[in-house]
Amino acid sequence: MSLSSEVQYTRAAAILTLMLVPVAAVRAEATNGGAVTIQSDFPGGNVAVMDDEGSSVHVAPDLRGDRPSFYWYFEAKASKAGRVPFVFPEKVVGFKDGAIGRQGPAISTNIGKTWKWMGTDNVDGSSFFFDFAKPNERVRFAVTIPYLQADLDAFLKKNVHNPHITKSVLTKSRHGRNVDLLQIGKPSREAKAFLVTARHHAAETIASYVLEGFLQEAMSDRPAGEDFRKKYVLYAVPLVDKDGVEEGDQGKNRKPHDHNRDYGDKSLYPEIQAIKDLDEKTSFQFALDFHCPTLVMPDHQVMYFVGTKEHPKYNFENVSEFTSWIKKGLPKNAPYGPLVWLRGETDPSPKNSRYFGYKDDAIMAVTLEIPFAPPGKATDPASCRKYGQVMLQAWVNTHFRDADAK
């Protein structure tokens, strides 16, 4: 199905803390007479309101019965002008001040249409404050710059007349949502099948902006795009955990396992089974999975590749050359890296990169981690799209060795 036939797009518990919060109180508005009204009943929304009766608001990530994580996204509506502190638990996911990233929260003053990093001037340990200018002012805050189905729809609408991209439905999610499958280029004897994925973990939003840039360059009429389509046909699943993305779940480490641990013999999630079925038809020789790492761990403030060193046979060599080309093209304000952190086989979990890396005809299978908001570096949407563009150009320049190479 071509994009031009689909111009109509729709936009459509932090119980690790000191007290239990009923689910209804988490998802509904908190209207206890405090300085602000808190809500999260919109796509991607997530918050557990612990206390909203005084001048400050105590909040936490809503875990919804899953393991500890750091994702939150809510809207605050002021009852009056003035400063309001938003206080998180001192420890989140085992990290001190672990609910706020290195560039402060993300903020939107136009109901989520545009976002920026707030910076750290308003941050004090595990809390941040905002000065509301007037009563009824509505401001959205999030741990990261959100990326939802509406953002993917806007990207596709912008490219609706591009002849090089088509959209179809990979499958239905468990909650009945369409999971998009994009294709760039056409199958041919010369074109190798290449799979890119993102959002196996719903909260890892920054990776989606990098993927957008990668896709935009792949479908472009610039030299890199034209060269790419001669050699590859690209299949993309931009929102693997579609339900988690839209419902504001943490995603990673969900029980009994998350989407990126579902590549075993029997998959729980229809998206993963559909990706495996697509591989049976298409036989992917390349797989690149876009992720974000933890929020505040010092080692995770850089870009890096992870996966198995020798599966496929020349995985390390291929990823290393790809990395060298990326480094040559990235601007100075990009996060440091990418580093190559591939290892010998130690992890038995059924991940995307392992599933595709162990195929007999595989050439490269790897996970790319892009940090959320490393200090002093740019991870706004426009910058991340630029990084993705550089990565596609680097891909075209890389001389990949297959298993039969000598």
C-alpha cells in the first residue's frame, strides 16, 4: 500500500516508592486542591501522583506492576501563578536522582506539539521546579522527548509523495493497534534485505528520532540514498512495542519478559512473531536495532554498539568499519562515540541481534544505543535526525564482509 493512499492520519506503579497508589489515582486527574492539577490520560502519559495537596507535587514513574524503571510523562495545569516544585523519590531504578536526566526534564508549553530540554538550572537533586506565569497555564513535562504514533504519522505524511517508501501493516498489537511496516527500495537480485527496528522498549524515544533521519536519507534522491537503494531493500518497524508506546509503559524488563527478549521459539508478542515471519519470507542479512540505554549511568552517556562479536562471522569487523564512517560524519555536538562494545557469546537471552546474528546468511546484526540527554551534547529531535542521516551515509560507505569472505 502506497503512502499516497493514506494521507489521513490520526493523532490521536510507581509502587516502588513509599506508599501504594491506586491505579485510578495514577491515571486520572489529581484534584486535591494543590498548586497544580496533574494528568496523564493522553498518548504516552505516565505518572504516579504521591501527594498533590500542598505547594509541591510528589510524583514517581508509574510501573503498572512491572519492574523498576524511570519513564514518566505528565501535564500540569496551574491553579495560580507561581513556582511549583515537582519531587521524585530520591532513588529510582537504584540510582540516586535517577528520575531526571543530565539535561533536566523535557518540557512542552504547547500541549506536546514541540519539545526541548529544560536544562538543569531548575533541577535540585531528585526534584525540579517550574514558574507558572498565570492560572490555568498547561505545561507538559517528561523524562525524555516523547515520540509517539502521531510523530511517526507526521513523518510519513511529510513523505507521502515520495515514491521510494511504502507503508503496510505488519500485524495487530495485542490491544488491536496497527503496527506499521515501512519499506524503502524494491527487492531485486542485487538488493540485500535489511531490517531496522526501534522501540522494542517503549520508553526509549530518542532512538526514534535517529531512526527518522536514517529513513529520510535512505529514501532521498541524494547520492547516498540512490546508492543505498541499489544495494539494499530496507524494511523498518519503527514502533515495535506499539501498545507500550501509546499507553506510556516502561517497556523494558516488563513481566514475564519484554519485546527484545521474545525472539525464542514461541513469541508472546504478535509484533515479534510477525517480524520472524517476515524474515522467513525475506531472509534478512542485516539487522540494526535502535535503542536508548539507562538514563543517568555515567557509562551510558555515549553512543555505542552492543551484540555478539563473532555472530555473524565478521560482525565485529563490519560494525567497526561502520562506526569509523559514522564518527567521520558526526558533528561536534553529537554524543561521544559510537563505541564498539561487542562481546564474545555470554548472554543466552533471545534478543533481536542474537536472533538475526545466528542466521547462516547473516552479514551484520547489532544494537545501537543512543543516550537520552548526555551533558553538553545535543539530543534534540533535529540533531538526532541529523545523526541518523550521517549513519545512513556511513552505511553506504561501509564495505561489509559476508561469511564467505576471505
